Amino acid sequence: MRIPDGTKAMIFAAGLGTRLKPFTDNHPKALAIVNGKPLLKRNIEYLMSYGIRDIIINVHHFADQILDFLHNANNFDCNIVVSHEIEEPLETGGGLKKAAWFFESDELPFFVLNADILTTLDLKNIYDFHRQKKGLATLAVTERKSSRSFLFDIDDRLCGWENNQTGEQKIVRYVKPLHPASFTTVHLIEPSMLKKIQQHGKFSIIETYLDLASKEDIYGFDHSNDIVVDVGKPESIAIAEKYFT
């Protein structure tokens, strides 16, 4: 299998980027530089390398800088549109819901990425996994340590969530055993999921996944052998520069 022509994607780029201060006092985090290249450019080129050229990007914090950046790059010769969250950033769930119009009439699943995450995940692999499983969504995960984890059953089906610092759990499917895995913020979503979202306004997509997972099949795709760098702090830029030239 390969990623079909016409597959679309969304890049989340609206956040305030408070962890990346002082850069984000004057710039959007999506334009932070790794080895001379902005994060947003890296992720657009990442999608393009798999033939994905229809992209929606949500913006809020220093939105004009992102608009100017895209204009000056001639939208990378792609079909790039912007979802402007003018009053406040709507977080991942609210941002996706606002941008739903871009995907609702499609038959193909679409990708969602965070602008500040860099990874070597092969999108063909997660796409093939998703088509084989036939779930509502597939979440890229690894076995790395993190403050929060999704919980999956032996068939990699989402069953819950856990805060690894407090021990708090939210279980939506009561099966055992469950194994934890950390979300690397790459999603592959069926357009039909968009009409099933019950939350409104500003909310995390995690709420939606846990709500839907009680009755819908949402899977985790393990790519623990890939590089994943969260470029959310100034010191993580140096880490990213070791792996992404």
C-alpha cells in the first residue's frame, strides 16, 4: 500500500508556546529555527515527501508572521489554507473541530501533526496499519517515558489514559491487561469521526478520543524505533539539531 493521492493533513500551529520563551515572546513557536529551518517548514516538507500537498494550518499567536512566512514561500507550491483562531487558541480538539470543513466531504483518512514535534515516523507505515485495522483513528505512540500515557489492550485498541505523576486514570474499556504508551502527536483520522465530536469551544482532542474509545475502535501504532523530538523548550532545539539537519 501507499498513501493515496489526495490525502490531506492538518498542522497545529496556534499555541502560545509558553515553554519556548523567550522566543515566543515575539514569534510563533512554529517558526522556531532548527539548523536554519523553521519547524513549520520542516513539517510541511515532511508531509510533501509523502505526496501530501493539501494542508490546513491553524494559527493564533503571531498569526501574521505565519501568514507572511507562507506567502513568501508561495505556500510551498501546495494547497495550504489557514484556520485563524482569532479570539483565543482552541487547543487541539477545538482547533480540529473549527477546521473540520476542510475534511468533511473526503473519503480518505487525514493526518494531523503538531508543528513543534519532529519525527522520523514513516507515514506509509502508519497509514497501512490504519487501513488494516479499520479503526476510527490511529495514534502514533512510543514506549518512551512521559508524564501522561494512553492505555491500550493487547490488540492496540485505546482503552484509557493515565497521569504517570499522580496515578490518576480514566478507563473507558475495562479489559486486562493494559499497557501504556506515549502519544507522539501524529494522528490519522477518518473524516467520519468529525461528526462524532461532542465537545465544543476550547478543548483537547484527548477528551474526544477517550469519549469515543468507549464505543469506537481507536488504535495505537507503536513506532518506538523512530526519532521523536518535542521542540517545546529552548534546550530541545539543540537536541533536534543533532538528528534533523
